[in-house]
Amino acid sequence: MELLDDIKAAREVVQALLKAKKTFRMYPETNPMYAKTIEDTHAKFRNFFDYRDELTFKIKQNELFCDSEQIYYNPEKEDNIALFFFKDALREITFKKGFSVKELEDFLKILTVDYDREVLDDDVVTLLWERDFQNVKYVVDEAFLTEDEDYESEAVREVKDKASDGDELTKAYEDSFTEEGVKDISIVPLTDKDLHAVVKEIEKDAQDKTGKLVAIIFEMLYQAENKSEYEDAAHFLNSIIEFSIRHGDLDTALKILRKAREVSGIPLIADEAKKSLNMVFSFLGYDAAIKLIGELLDSGVEINEKVWDEYVAFLDKNAIEPFITILGELKSIPARKNVINALISLGRKDIQALAKGLYDSRWYVVRNIIYILGKVGDKAAADYLLKTVNHSDIRVRKEGIKALGELGVPGVFPALRECFNDPEVQIRTAAARALGNIRSTTAKSIILQRMTDAAFVKTEFSEKKEFYEVLSKWKDNDVVEFLMKTLRKKAFFKRALNDENRACAAYCLGLMGNKDALPLLHKAKESKNKLLREYVYSAIKRIDYGR
Amino acid sequence: MDGSEVKGEVFTEAKDIINQLAVIIRTAAIHDPGNIAVTTAIDKFIALTNPLILSERELALELGREFFYLNEIRIRYSLEYLPKFDFLVLEFRKRGLGSIVFRDALKSEDMQSFLRAFTASASSPEPFELLAEELTDVGSLGVGKLRKIRDEEKTEGGSAVRRMVKKSYFNAVSYTRGVISKIKSDEKVNIKKAKRVVESMVDLILEEEQLLLGMTSIKDYDEYTYHHSVNVSILSVALAQRLGLSKRALIELGLVALFHDIGKIDIPSEVLNKSTSFTDDEWNLVKKHPKWGVRAILKMRGIDATAVRAAIVAFEHHMYYDFSGYPKIKEPMELDFYSKIISLADQYDAMTSARVYSRIPMPPDRALSLMMERAGTQLDPILFKFFINMIGVFPVGTLVMLDTRELGLVYQSDTVFLDRPKVLVIINSKGERGEGYIVELSEKAPDGKFLRSIVKTMDPNKYRINLAEYLR
């Protein structure tokens, strides 16, 4: 029976559309499933068009009908394709036989738009209207647009009440014989030049208009007459900055900031105007603005380093705290790198605010803050960093020790010395490296003191090697003497451990490139200890060939 | 590629078919249709049309009012096609030609026969009849007569269309009133609905431009502010669609125009509705509405692309082309394209309405004449040319006396014969009032002279003529 077959085919089209709606949300255009969904759905349409030239769905709140047959019913609000059309006043939709694959794809895109997003001002009908499908027609219930049912009749009645009676019309007719003749309005034809000018203007009109609005807001600032108008202007500039950042456009934000700085510097500008512009600069550091910056950085949009640096230069210290907050939330490495660079720059304005980040509950944030404090290079940072060597997380402690080494102020030595007693080898070696970075006499003596300690010989070879490597940074006589002495040292007991020490001393002399040590090294080459022989051999080679 | 793909593509290129037809006709006016210059152009035309004839069986090119339709689908075109389209409209109308139907596979010889008949018919007193007769034996081509407006009006469909236009117009006005009331009471405004209202207007402008423009000419409604906003929106969109703006841009422009005067909600109503002229202080207050408009829009919408455009227009719509208006600005800027369009529409509607500026409404033709003086100073001169092309020398609603001693209202402009609109005669040549009948001033007598011409224009407001009664 043909009737039943075409209704069945129409039902299959609806099911295919529902399935496609889901698939389109799940897969990107590049996914093979995307193309397959289009093809499968189009096949269902083609199947229907084998029976008829037009497929019309009549739309009710929870139902779709083809002719008078119900082909879809869903009483739920979720995933209800009938309700989806119905709520925007669509009452009928027709697909014609020529409905192409491209049209289907565009139609499916319209079906899958997230209409609940607040920023979206379009509904299904608007998108169908804009796409202007050749083979999709629809009927909309215009009552949806009527705000006041009686408005039209009332307005027309009012006009009628004012209208003249027939006498005035007759008077108009009589007067017309005495009125002066028509005023000539010459018809100037459009020329090609006119058309080109308009085409050019339309092309130019496609440019972004935000910059123009900025200029207008500044004009409003110049013309402001009371506090509220000044504040409005500042608020609008903030909103434009926010809008620009949201759209990945730091350039526009920078233009506003440059202009604000320029206007603030005009001597005759009203104090109220300056105050409102200060509000703009402060706004940049608010949580909301920094959060948006975070989203922009994480979005993968490439940000020019100069642009970023200039933007950061406009920020005030109030941005430090929100930046620390987002530092732990950012997903991409380049984004974190940009925030870290910003905090290094801002931290110089308020190291105390930056140091608050050391109390963050996220270990990785604390580690970043330690790094930043180290890069700030302010000696005052040492007081904050000293506390981090006792942090519960070893990764934080290591970073803290490293930062203390970079700061190198005298106050850090007791803490670093204390680290040698830490049960974790990573902490002990980190402290050694930190002292190596400081490279002062005190640092050297702390290291040597540790290395001459009787217990040092018993430490793991790798740790010993780290200490000797650090020691190689001081190329003075004290160190050379200590190393030669260690290399010469013989032992009857725990000979293997002593040879480990000798191997490390050889390694260190090699790193230092000390030629005076060569005779002693050649002598040690004959040792029965394989490890010592290998390290001595390497050291000689390094000294002889500089590698 | 399946059949549907072919159809989609050819329809997309329908404007090229019109373009090529204009080329052929122009070339045939200089050379014999058998000349290689013409036949080459014909071949190109056939290459465009035959695939479509093949898939559609028949291809009907029809002129409906100012637009061409290909198998009932209106052909849209960008500005660079405008001269060719206008040329073809003129040539069709000169001959009373309403449609050409192409059947089977079109051959070069058939097109040559058509061109010979088409050229010859130009000088005939009955051009369409001659054309139809000459083409009787050409199987693949047929022609149809141009339908007259009065024929269309008599149909049931014609009055249904008018009802629909009227409904859409009042929906827009009532929506605008609702929006303004919501803004005043700080309620959220539904922009999705605003878009739908404007879409409906844009559709009508694309299909029934003259009818919707006719609605803007009725100025006696009480709630001027709302009607003015809608009128400016309609006039702006109508102008912009002639400039070739995209549908998306037309919606944006229509929305922006709807809100151009939104700053006026902050002007005290006792000032705004004053029946006497403004004092200096009151004027200064009124002059603040552009910046208050920016404030209202940005507070209502926040920042997005449409709000940016709307705020710009709200600020600039009184600045004028030469920046002689208000507000005065400190740093030079270029006037926005939309501002220039809306400024034209705003001036025209304001001048032809009561309760603004001098508070004496001007007859449409006088307003146009004044605007012509302002073209190049207050108004963009090129856009004004487009505007006058759209609205005609005697815009809808103008009260006119004809040389036949008939008194009537301009009912519809004629975009080809700008000074020869369609007129609804309300008093006949004997001075009698009747039901009213429509005459086309572009109609000629067999001797080639126009049957009727406008000799005088009068102010319909002076005689309190209810335009709504006649133009609905």
C-alpha cells in the first residue's frame, strides 16, 4: 500500500533527523561519522522522495504529523524535536524533492545549535530564515509576534476619528486649482561611480566596529556632566575590554588602555574623568577580567609576546591574587607560562601579595609561586621562601631550595645546611646545588663541612657524585687540595666506599679541568677498583681533550 | 552530482542569467542578431539556461513589480548587477512584457528570432502584441503580458497580502511599544523576538516593498514615537536592500534602526509631548538623547556586535554627513554606514510627521525637495540618490492633482519612472467622489503621449485626509 509506505518513509526521516542531531553534537566535521550521518539521513529523504515530491511535517507541541498521520510523539521536554520547533512558533516545515546534501548539512547544523546560550540572539526560525533554503519552506505562527491583540484596531480607530469629513476633501479639490505647480525635483541617475562608491563603502563596513564605539565612549566621557555619566563611561569601556578579551582581541583592549592613559595625562581633563579612567585600569585586575584572560590564554589563540607584555604593564598589583587563582586552573603550558611571566612582572610591585600564593592548597601553584619569587629576585623574598623548605610536598621543598639558592642571601645558609639532614636524598642534593649556585665562601665551607663529615663516605654513590659535581664550581686551591687529598687517601677498611670517594674526586677534578692533577690521576689509573679506574680514565680524557 | 545539486547551483546563478539577457538585448540593439557579437552572447546565455530547462522542464522568467522571478523564486542580486536589472525592468515594461517562458532545449536561432521581435516591438504602438505575434512559431519560447497593479489589487490574494502587510506593521509597532515600556521599567528585552519582527518586515520589503512603504506614509497615529521607530526601520531596510546588503545585514540594520531613538525615553514626557516649540533649555535636553541612547542600549544589551552597531547609530544619527548636527565631537571620526542610511530615513519620516521639529508635517514631495537641498551637506548625496530611487519623486501618500483634473493620492512609486507613480484617484475629473480607482501614470496613449501627469501636489494633512483609509 503506497500510502502506508510513504508514511513509513516519513517516520524514518524523523528518526534519522533525531539520530543525526545527536551525532552532530558528538562528532566534529572531520570525523567520518559526521559524513556518514549526513549520507544516511539524506538516503532517508531520497527514499521518501521516491513516493512524493514534498515532505511536510505539521508541528504540534509534542507531535509531528505527515498528512493526518502521527509520525512522532514525545511527551518529554528533553530531546523533543516537535517541541524544539514548536516553541519558536514553527507550525509546518516542508522539504522539497531537490533538498540537497549541502542543504541537509546546514539544516542539521541549525538543529544542533545550543539555543539556550544567553549570548545567542537567534532562534530556529531566524536561522532558517537567514540560511534561506531553496528546498525547505516553513510556516510560522505570527501570533507569536503580536504583543497586543487590540493594538491595530485601536490605532486605526484613532486615525479615523481625526479624519476629515467629505467637505474637506472637496475643499482640497477646489484649492488644487489655485495651488502653485509642482516643485521640480530633478531625477539624478545613479552612475557607475556612485555604485562603486557604495560597493566600496559596503566592503569597508564589514570591518569590526568596536573601535568606533570606543571613540564614542571617550566622546561621552569628555561630555559627561555628572558622576553617574563618568561612571557609565568607565563601565562601558570595561565592558568593551571584556568583550574584546572574550573574542581573543587583546589589540582592541590595548587601544582602549593606551587611549585611557593618554587622556588621563591631559592636564585640563576633569578629575572625575581621571577617576573613571582609573576605574578602567583597576578593572583589569578584577577576578572576572583575569578569569577571561585565563580563558583566552587557554583557548590556544596565539598571543604576541609584545602585546602580552604591554597588556601586563597596564595591570596593577590587584591582579596578583586572581592570577594566582587561575594559575592552578590553566590547562595549557603556554598559558601558564604567560601568567607566570605576568606574575614575575607584577610581583615586583607587591611581593607580599605574591607570597600569599605560597599558602595555596595546590602544591603545583606553590611550586610556581616559589619559581616566580625566585625570578623576582627581591632579597625580601627569602623570608617567604625559607618557610617552603618545610612544605609537606617534596616537589615544593625542592623548588623552594632552588629558589633560595638563586637568591643567595646570607640568611638562607642555616636552612640549606639543615636540609643536609633531610631524610630525602633529593632534598639533600637540591640543597647542595643551591649552595653551588650561591658560590660564596660560606656556601663552599658548608659543602666541604658536609663532605668531610665521617658519615658522608657512607652515603650513596650518586649523592656523593652530586656533591662533588657542585664542588667543581669553586676552582680554588682549597677545593683542589681537598680533592687531591681525597684521591690520594688509602684505606684498609671499607676500601670500596673510600674508592667511591676517590672516583668522585677524580670526576670533580676532571670537571674542573685541573692539569696539575694529571700525575696523580695517572697513578690512580692503575687501581684495582674498576669504578675508580673508569672515573679516573674519564677525568684524564676530559682534562687532556677538554671533554 | 544529483539533479538537486544542479538546480541549487543554477538558481544561485540566476542573476547571471538576467545579466546575460541584458547583455544580449543591449548588443542586439547595436548589431543584427545574426552578428557574431550577439551569437557569442547568446551561446553564453544558452549555456546558463539549458541545464536548468533540462532539470525543471520549463524556465519562466517573470517580472513582478520591481523584481524578477525565476520559476517563482525571486532573484536576488548584489549592487554591481543593479544597472543590468534596472535596464531589463525598463525594457520589459516599455513593451508591457511580463514574462518569458523557455521550453525544451533553447536554440540560438530561437533566441535570434526573439531578439528581432523584441527590438522591433520597441517602436510599435502595441509592443507586447507584436512581440507575442512574432513569436507564435517559435516553439521553445513564449511570452506573457505584464500584469497591471489594478488587476492584482482586485484579486482576493491582493487584499490578503495587504492585510498581512498591515498586520506585520502593527505587530512591529506594538512590539516597539512593549520594548520601550520594558526598558523604562528595567525589564529584560527579548531580542530574539525583535529579530523575528524585523525578519517579517524584511520579508515584506523583499516581496511587497511598496505596500510596506505605504504603511509608513500614514502619519496620524497617536503614538508617534513607536510608529516613527518602525517607519525608520522599514525605510532603512528598504534602502539597504537596494544597496545589496545581505539578509543578515538587513536584520541587523532593521534592529538598529528600531532602537535609534531609544535615548528619548530619558527625555521628560512633558518636554517630548509639548505642543509648543522647545525653549533653549528643552532643546539642549533633546540634544542629549543620542548619548542617552548609547547608555540605554549598552545597559540593556551589554556589548555584542548588534549592540555596538545600535549604540553607534544612536549616537550618530543626528550628527549629519558634514558633522554640522549634534552631538559635537572632540576628535574626528567617520560616520558609520548604517548611521548615514538611518539618518536619511529618520529625516524623511520626521519631516513628514507631525510633532517633531517645527511640528508642522510636510507633504512628502516637499520633504524630499528639502532633503535634496541637504544632500551633500547634512545627507550623504549618493545614498540620497538611492533613496529617491526607492521612494520616487512623489512618495506614497502625496496628494496630487493630475492634468486630467483628477485628485488622488500617490499609491505606489514606480522605480523605473520615478516621477510617474501609481495614483489612487479619490475625486474624478468631474469633481465627484467615488470608490476610488488606481491609475498608472506611466501609461501612454497610442500616440505615445502619457495619459496622465501630475501638475500639482498638495498637503494631505492640511485637509485631514485619512491616508490609512485609502492606502490600507
